[in-house]
Amino acid sequence: MLVVMKAQATPEEIQAVCETIQQLGLRAHPLPGAQRTAIGITGNKGEVERGNLEALAGVAEVIRVSKPYKLASREVKQEDTVLRFPLCGNQPEASIGSRALAIVAGPCSIESREQAFAIAEQVAASGAQFFRGGAFKPRTSPYAFQGLGLEALRIMDEIRTRFGLRIITEALDNESLDLAAEWADVIQIGARNMQNFSLLKRAGRQQKPVLIKRGLSATLEEFLMSAEYVMSEGNYQVVLCERGVRTFADHARNTLDLSIIPAVKRLSHLPILVDPSHATGRRDSVLPMARAAIASGADGLLVEVHDHPEKALSDGPQSLYPEQFAAMMDELAQIAPVVGRSLKM
Ligand code: PEP
Ligand code: MN
């Protein structure tokens, strides 16, 4: 259910509606919009008695949300959600979901301070606002490099202050989630954990924005339900990321499903990034898919970059050389205005 407040409703009236919802044993999710505030209601087993709520001061109407994902749906919030990262020290303003494209770049894994610094310096110079790097890696083999853990988080913390980049890193489990929440600016939930519901709920109970990668065989509804898990706990700062799904095609690591972008935009207010690196697994496919992603309406990209990909401890074959990343950014600067976007804030 959704309570739509009148445009002129006061903060006190909004507060009073939230309290009434809580007294009914339900959860209230106030979602301010440009025109009006909507208050999502979750926790109800059946229909909520709308009469009680409709009679409250400042309420325009009470409506049923038809989709199984409620807080993530456009029915509840019409305006696009924009995640804002305000100016902080040498970190310029950044955003995800605004007209400005959000560009996340960096190695698959943080391998050493030297490696991470060299890559961060180059992606920052090319205009990335976010630095990615795995500290805890979900590897198919238990014998493969598992990440440097806390040491990697410390390295990325230094990178933040040195290069003014925001840090995105993946949480694999409760312990790494708490660490990522402490050290990173955005927490990534990987494709393999997209339906780890207890992890999603924990991500919803902390304050940092959460980037959710689409599961290897997840439908759009399952993807949005994962976002709903995070939001249902009170964290509305959620970003989706399409990273390819598994199909019969064997010319690429996965099949990039760009058609999900207009579908997400139609059904949800949440921003969506595209990861052409994991989607293709091949360096030579990253640029063409990056172009297509931006042309399709993605809010930005997540791209793997490595200064010595042949020596990378994970995902070398799909990692761009820093010069290729710079060339990609030059191309995107030309494509962006054609689709009403820009590369700068
Ligand atoms: C990653 O971003 O390094 C990663 C492991 O991604 P995914 O969860 O999409 O496979
Ligand atoms: Mn990777």
C-alpha cells in the first residue's frame, strides 16, 4: 500500500501518518519526491484499512501497489532516484542516476598497493568518479586468489584521499559486509549473492549505498525483488547493475542483456549501471558494449581496468589497459550528449 501525501502536506503531517502506520504494527517508508511525498507501507499481510489513513491530515489518497516489489517500483516513486555524493575534501561532487554518467573503474582485485595506486591514478585522470577493487573475491575455485581482505580496504581508503575517488567494493558475507560498510562508499553485492536474502537485509540495515549485480540467471522481477530486500530494511540508496546472464552463447563469458535497461526504467525509479567487462569476458568486446550501454540509457558503467592485465590475479583477459579506458572515455564524451547525458557533473 502507498499513502500519497498532498503537495502542501507539512512535515508534521507526514510524521503523523508514519506514526499511525507504525501503530498498526507496519513499517512506514517516507519517500520524498519533487512534487509530493509518498509513504510506502510494508509488513501488511493483506489489505490495509485505508479509511483510517485516508482521514488523516495532509493525505491525498491511499493506493494499492500492484507489483510485488513495492519500494523499488515506479508506482511508489515516479521520479528517478539519484544517489548523491557531496563534495568532501578533495572528492568532488558525484552522483549515480543524474544526467551525469557514473563511471566506476578499477581492477577486478586489489593485488598490491603499487598496482592499485597505478590504476587509480590513471582512471582518475581519465574522469572516473568511482574506483572499484575486490578485497573479498567470489571465486569459482577455492584455490584461486581470494583477495587481500582488510589490507585491500586500507589501500582503497588511501586511494580515496589521494585521488578523490569514491570506493566501491564487494561484500561476500556478514563479516565482509560490515567491513565494507565501514571502509567503502558503496557496497557491491555480487551476482552470486543477488539472492542471498540475509545478506541483502543486512545491507539494508546499514547506511552506505548498495550496488546489486544481476544474478547469472535472474529475471527482472527477481532482480528488483533483491533491491526490495535492501529497501524494505530502510536503505533506499540502491543501484542496479546488469553484468550479463548465462545463455547458450559461447563466444562471450556471458550474454549482455541491454534490453533490461528500458525495462528497469519503465518499472523502477532506481538507477542502473552496465558492466561490460564481466558481461563479455573479453577486452576487445568491452568498448562496443560500453557504447551500446550508454546509448541504451544506462546511468553509467562499471569497467575493469588493469595496468598489467597479463599478470592480473583475476579477470585479466577482460580488463582494459588504462589507455583503452582513456580512449573509451573520450568516445563516451561524444556519445553522451546524443542521449541527453554528460560525462561531467
Ligand atoms: C566483480 O565485480 O568483480 C564480480 C565478481 O562481479 P560479478 O558478481 O558480476 O561476477
Ligand atoms: Mn572481476
